Amino acid sequence: MAQKKFVLTESDIPEKWYNIVADMPNKPLPPLHPGTKEPIGPDMLAPLFPMELIKQEVTTDKWVDIPDEVREIYKIWRPTPLFRAYGLEKLLDTPAKIYYKYEGVSPAGSHKPNTAVPQAYYNKQAGVKRITTETGAGQWGSALSFACQLFGIECEVYMVRASYDGKPYRKLMMNTWGASVYPSPSNRTEAGKKILAGDPNSPGSLGIAISEAVELAFQDENTKYALGSVLNHVLMHQTVIGLEAIKQLEQAGDFPDIIVAPFGGGSNFAGITFPFLRYNLEEGKKIRCIAAEPASCPKLTRGVFRYDLGDTVGMTPLIPMYTLGHNFIPAPIHAGGLRYHGAGAIVSQLLKDSLIEAQALKQLECFDAGIKFARTEGIIPAPEATHAIATAIREAERAKEEGTAKTILFNLCGHGHFDMSAYEQYLSGKLVEHEVTQEEIMQSLAELDTPEIA
Amino acid sequence: MAQKKFVLTESDIPEKWYNIVADMPNKPLPPLHPGTKEPIGPDMLAPLFPMELIKQEVTTDKWVDIPDEVREIYKIWRPTPLFRAYGLEKLLDTPAKIYYKYEGVSPAGSHKPNTAVPQAYYNKQAGVKRITTETGAGQWGSALSFACQLFGIECEVYMVRASYDGKPYRKLMMNTWGASVYPSPSNRTEAGKKILAGDPNSPGSLGIAISEAVELAFQDENTKYALGSVLNHVLMHQTVIGLEAIKQLEQAGDFPDIIVAPFGGGSNFAGITFPFLRYNLEEGKKIRCIAAEPASCPKLTRGVFRYDLGDTVGMTPLIPMYTLGHNFIPAPIHAGGLRYHGAGAIVSQLLKDSLIEAQALKQLECFDAGIKFARTEGIIPAPEATHAIATAIREAERAKEEGTAKTILFNLCGHGHFDMSAYEQYLSGKLVEHEVTQEEIMQSLAELDTPEIA
């Protein structure tokens, strides 16, 4: 039998994270203070994050040690399996070889615990008692709840009201791990109260929820804030994915021509591609790394590269990013984890320098790919993950047209157990496509008064 | 770091299933025809099952080859990991060593695909076009949908109406894998129509759903029926669990004193214990194998050993079983997979011969154990699995009282991603306990007119 699954033992869990900043020809630009527009130093982030994470945010060291305590918890689901997608290849009748790294085996069901665990760990080391965060669809909130529970830290999650009402099971998962979950906007913060005063029935947004979580961290020295994507240290924590995949593809005697990952804020994409991009940067290899973003939130393919806020209220630093504008409200696609207006600083710089690529995909193409995958490979993918599958299928079909045996690797970042109603909509023909017009994008960008980048 | 996770590679997937019948001192009694009460031969099962499965049902061969095609699909999730429960041990402050085998990594989220895949395979080999089955909570129905999809067989699932309405996501999972799912009782069968005529709002039961699925298989030669537990071949397919666990405990340099598994019809329990029971039967080892059943459906601890029907309508053979009577209606506990009135013939004989043990557990104790587990080990267990966890905790606490370093192994048969509302009820204090009185059991058993066993 041909080998389908490539497994590693727990001694293969990486001992260091890879920091791509060390190898970037152009380093990411510094974040700016939202008021003064001046570069901000590590000390200005201290109310929000423990110093070890701030150091990781700004370090240019190429490798950063993973603490033993973190590796100990990684053992619950890491190393994750790498699979050869024989079933999908057969369906597509493609000469391409398709591999996928499966991160859905984590207790929270996605790649998010890879960074939630070290973030909780460094907070615990710093004596932090409580961590606040926001969550949209709930993957990040559940990952942080899981991590905080294991370290005995209180976790307070501000969940976008629309998701809180529409995805009760994700909320219950967080409760099961002991977290408190509040619908956002809430009456627990000034930011929330202000929004509710204007609209008592506000469905909330990720931007508002971030503002609430950040506000609480600023108020209490025993409380810090945690973010699930975008920031440099978050992306670095995810590199365990790609570092393991390198070993697994070695087992398979293979090396990728193309790597694909879904794109929200960048951590999923960074996790699988950065350790491979190193071969491009160091050895001149030509692996194509493709970020798969939703066509309804196309910051990489249709946004601009400039400074922008991470939230809507303006409590976060200004970050150099590909953005649609911090007031852009993405359509309610099912891939909630990809509904963010901007991309992290590192990924944005890499795209600016043409070191990575991006493709935008519509929802129907993605769900069609998700069903094909579930019916050939067996695993039901999260809506976010279907963006990578659809892109991999595009590339496999191109390989067929060209008659080339490309090797494609993608990140199957999570399972779809909490997204079955989205599949029902697709299967019953009720799934609607969300287009975003050039006018809408121009209007959102026109409102920006943040610094441009030369 | 002490090793927590014990992994195997795909070459370690067992090549043969273990058939405990070969080693039993008293063989299970034969099934009887429901009309004539005479022992039935393989040919009488032919309308329901393909001949290869019937052969497996009656074989006394000690080892049965696993086809390559089945092992190929097993690779999607097998070998499953074995973990040492350091977190739970620490919480309990016990000298016991606790291990668990985690079957929730399968695409359907439980151990059920271990038998669904070979059943679909042998049906495919026999040219069967459609398989009918019943499902309660949905684990079995989703496992069979998954397996049928991979072999290109139509799958028709009769889902107990109460579950169909109350657990829509399990139904959608089956649809995603291409299965047709009907609420039972339905208008598609005579059995269903009869029930609906008496009660148009019938919530259904597993017994009714089995009758519907069996009726359809009897009617059409291209249609067969599949069962997810109870039968000998089903139990045998599950022995891959224990066979892998033996290798993994060898890695750990350990051997179990006690093995625990949840008990519904017996396949979960058989899967992990039978390969170890072999050491008791062959070498005189004294491993305690404990079946953990719900106190509200206590066939092993409070039922009788006699012939009984597998369904309520009387279309199945009479099986020698520990039973509460085929008209016994278990209370609506959340562990839907354990709500079955009887135990399979092999397990019943083993219990009769005192070669295994049984314990009955109440729902609150189980959910309390489930929360403890989720908060120390990270994985949210299915309600069925919490029965094994609770029993393992009982034994670990006893080990502490006795000051003995027992080694306990249990089967974590599935995750609880589709059972979050049950956790909500527990966490909000709304979970009710379901008692069954001796009078209720006596009444159900008094109705039985099936043959007794001397």
C-alpha cells in the first residue's frame, strides 16, 4: 500500500519557532501610535501583553526557543498528521501530488491553540490573572479558553453578538473550558456602552469586540489582552505547522512546488508557508506560496498597503498592512475566521515585495471544493479551510492542463463540526454569493486618514 | 519531558482482527429464528448481510484478515493515539497511572468507522447498491454515511425522530457525506406507517428505526442492512483499538490492571478489552475489564440473561443477551449511544461466566467526570465516553485509598462536539438524573415471552 499518512512522534515537536523577520530582505515597518503617529516602543505595549511576548513581537532572532511547558501541552495534538490526498487526486484525475497538513486534530478543532498555549504560558509566567480577547466565529475564543484553563488563568471572551446568537455551540465549548463569554457590544466596557447607546440591537463586529477586550486590559494591571492572528509573535508561534511538514515531506521523499493556506489575518498562512519560504529566501528556491482569501474580503488582492488600525474604535497601534480600511464591514460569509479588514505587517511586506501571492475565492467555489474533499478524503473541512482546498484544486487542474506533476501542499486548518448549518445551506442551494464592488472598497478606503506608506 | 502521547505509524495498523470466540471457554449460544425459535443458519441472514459478513458472524477462527482496501481507509485516522492522562492523575492526586485510547480523531468523531468501513467494503464486494441502517444520537449513522460515500454505495439512514429534530447537525453531517436521512417512524415502510397510524407524533425509538431499516433490506435484493454494535462481526472489527493499544502500552513499558469502556451494545467495550482479555484466557492474567453502563439503562447490572429480540417489532433474530426487555424504553439521557435494551451475545456470555465486570453510572457523575477531563486533558469527551472516564476516576480513587499504583486504561471513544447542549445543561445545573425503578424493570421483563436460557 502506498503511504498516505506521515506521522511524527512527540520528540519531533519543534524545539524552536522560526522567525522569518531575520531572513526578510525588507523588514516590516514599525507600528505607530494611533495618536502621535510616531513609532511605538516595546514599553507602550506593556499594558496589553507580557514582556516576553513583546520581545518576541520585535525580535530579529531567527529562532526562538519553545518552552518545555508549551511543548508538553502541544503533545495533546502535535505533531499533527500530514496526508497525501490520493482520493482527491483521483477525483481530479490530475498528475499533481496533493498533500495536506491537518490541524483540526487539536481539542479546539483548529490551528489556533498553537499560539493560544504559548500566549497563556507567558502570561502565567508574568503573574497575569485574567486574559481578555475577542472572537468572531469562535475558533480563537475556544482555543484561548482551552489554553487558559490548562494554566489556571481566567479567560474573558467578547464574542461578536451575531455569532454569539447564531453559533451557541462554540460559546458552550468555551464555557466547558471554564471561560466567561459575553456578547459584544456589551455593557461591561465604555466602548460597548457607547455602541449600545447608538444602537441597542447592534450585531457587533470584530473591531468593536477588540476595542472592548483591549479596554479591559488597559484598566487592570492583572489583566492582559491576547490576539489570535496579525501580530508577529502570533505568526511565529504557528510555524510549528510548517516545521513539522518539512520533516513529513522528507519522509514522503517530496518537496512542494506550491503551498496554499487560507488567509484571514495571516497566522494560518504564516504557519505553513514561512518555514518553507526560508528555502526561497536563503537558497533561492522558487516555491509559490499562495494566500487564499475570500472574494468578499479581498484585502490582499484589492486592498491598499498603508498604515491602518487593528480595530474600529482606534485603541490599537497603527500597523503597516494591506487593508480595506478599518471601517470595512465584510459580508457575513460562513468563513468567519477570514472576515478581517487587514493583513499582518510581515505578510503585507512579503506581498509588497512579491515574495508571496494571493488569490480571492468566492464562497460557492469553496463549498463545492469542501464537499469534494469530504467525499473523497473523508474529513469535513471548516469553511475557512475550504479556501485552501479550492485553491489547491485550481492549481491541480492547471497542472493537469499543463501536464506537469506539481507537488501541492495545503493547510487543512480545521474541521467543520461547528459549521454544519453552512453545509446545509450549500447542499440545499440556499448559499448566497457575496460580491464586493470596487465602489464599496474605494469608499471605505477614502475614509482612511491614517498615514500612507511611501 | 515524560512521554504523554504514544503514536504508531500506518504500518502498525493491525493486519488481522481478533475473534475472541476462538478463546472463549463457553461459546456464545446461537441466535434463534423469531418465529420458529429454532437456531438460524447463515443462509437465513443472507437477505440482510453479504455472505462475507455472515461468515465473520459465525466463524471460530481466531484471526480474520483485514482487507488491504479497508486498511487503506483506516489510514485516514488509524492508528489512533494513546495518551497518558498526567493532567487528570494530578487532579486526582492518585498513585494510579491512567491511559486513554482516543478514537475521536476519526472523521465521524467516534470509534464507529472501524466497523462501518469493513461493512461497506464487504457490501461493495458483493455488489450491493444501497445500505439501510438506523441511528439514535447519530454517531453510527454518520460513520456509515462516511464509509458508504468512500465506496460509492447509497446510504439510507432512519434516524429516531426525537434525535432528528433535536440533533440537526448530526443529520447534516450525514448529508454532507451524501446519505439520505429520514426521521423514524417514516411513511417509507410498513413498520413506520403502522406506528404513525397509531401515533402521528411518535418520537420514534431505536427499535422502530431498526424495524424500518431491516424491512427495506428484506424487500430489495440490492439493498442490505448494517448494524453498528451487538453482532459478533461488529465487535470483532473494533478489536483494532485494543490491538493498537497493546503495542502502545509496550512503548510505555506498561500493562493494564484495569480496562474500562462505555457500554451500549458492546462494540466499544469489545474493541478495547478483547485483545487484552486474550491474555486472561490464554495466560491466566487477571486484567479487570469493566463495562460502564448508564444507571438508567442497566442491562448488565440489573437485566436478565435470556433470549430477546434486537428490535421492538420482532423482525430480527432472537439473541442470547443480558436484556431489560425489548420494550424497555430508556430515559432520554444524553449518552444516546448507550440507550439500548440488550447486550451482544459474546459480551453477555463473558459476563455470565464472570470473565468481565459491569458498573452502572448516573448521568451527573459522568458529566462531572467529563468536565474534569476536559479541563485537565483538554479534550471534550462525548457523553458516552464520560461513562468510562467516571469509572476510571472511581478506580483511580480506590487505588489512592489502597495506596496501590494500578495501571488503568480506558477507551475515549469519541469527542463531544455535537453534544455541547448537554454540557450547557450540566453547567447551568439543569441536567436531570434519570432513575429506573426495580418495578419498571420487572414490568418490562414480565412482558417477555421469548425463550429463557437454562
